[in-house]
Amino acid sequence: MSANRHLRLILDDKDAAAITKLLSQRMLDDPAPVLNRDELDEEALSTLEGLEREIRDDQQFGVPTARTSRRPVLTWSIAAVMVTVFLVELLNGDPTDPENLIALGALVISADSAWEQWWRPFTAGFLHFGYWHLGMNLAALLLLGSWLERAWRGRLVLSCYLLSIAAAGLLLPILDGPTVERPVMVVVGASGGIMGLLGALLGRLLLGRFLARSPVVRGQLVLLCMVVLLQVAFDLSVPQVSSTAHLTGLLTGLSFGLIVTACRNGRALVQERKKES
């Protein structure tokens, strides 16, 4: 996008601050002189090329947190499905009643019924145990899903989300099955899929940190690592939370993010670095 077009979009934005609009209008009325690359000395040209490379790296591997023209429609759609399913829970009875959740598709893990109905890991990923559970997952979905969808296309986000839900639900009976103290487990929630989105963002940033060495990517990676540590601390402090499902979803999304980022951006960046050297 050209600088003039970007400034005009700011002027047309009703939510933009007045000072931002004023500065944009002044830059349009009195633009800075444009220098050709052949007018720059060697030091200035090297600095310019470094800035251009850093911007490309940020676009390829960074998390686009700012609002863009690409709307996260897929993320909104998943959120709408979650809210709709919760309304069905309310109409069917108490959203914290295990029997109600089982009837609507919760995952039931016991000694003899872990995988009786293969579809339950998917349906359980859209059910929630009360208002607080739904609210926390909705907030995380809208934040992480929007970031990832601005970086990827919606179909990749959906694939990552469903794959993470499936991995968390299918592996949970193996990794954290029934015990004598807890012979039956009723599992619901989108946390496995949401942790998968977080893992995919981490995979994108990890590969970007390895290949690009961008300060923006490094800062975002540190921030998301802190989020993961806070989530782990929360899981360990709340017995009702399935930390196994969260970790499985996170690792699934991390693997997915590394593969997708390597296929989309890694090869092109390596070839570009070879040309520069």
C-alpha cells in the first residue's frame, strides 16, 4: 500500500484520533521530498536496505495485531457457533449439569467408553461449563484467532482449530485417563482448539526468530511465551482444568504453525538471504 493511500485511509477512519488525522493531512499537503536510491551514499543505502529487510521479515513472520482490511470472519463464525451451542445448552437445561452436557455431545472418558462415539471430541469442543467458561474461551478465541487469521487464510485457521480439538480429545483418554479416584470424566470446552491457535502463533514466531532475527518478532515471541507460562500456572492451580488437553492442543498447534510457516515463508526467505550473501 502506498503512503498516500495509507494516509487517506486514516483520514477516512471515523475512529482515528483527531491529532492523527491532522498529521496525516499535513503530510499529504506538504509531502517530504522523494530521494532516488542512486542519490544515497553507501552507508545510507545499507541502512535503507536493512530497514526494508526488517519490514519484510515483520510482515512474513510477525503477528499482525493491528486492524487491517482483512476481517477475521472465520474467527467470528467460530465464536457465533460457540454462543449458539451455549444457548442450546440453556434451552436444554443447566449448562453446568453433566447429564445435560453428555446429552449434547460432551466427551465421556471411562474405562469402557473412551472412544465409543468418535464425534464427541469435536462436539465437546463447542460446549462449555457455564457462563465463566464460555466468556474466557470467547475472549481468547477472538484475540488469538483474529491475530492468526490476519496472518493466514481462514481455512488454515479452521484446520488448525479443528485439528487441535481432535488431538486434545482423542489423546486425553491415553494421557490422562480414568483413575480409581476419578472413574468417569466429562470433558467440554474449546480450550484445546484455542491453545492450538496460540501454539500456531508461537510456531510462526519461533521460525521467524530463527530465520529473520527481527526485533518485533522477538518481542512478540517473548510476550506469547509469557502467556503460555501464565496459562500453565493457571492450569496447575485449578483442578477442574484439563492441563493435558491444553498442552496437547498447544503442541498440535505449534507443529501446525511451524509446518505452515515453513511452507509459506521459510523457503522464500532462505533463497533471499542466499542472494544477498
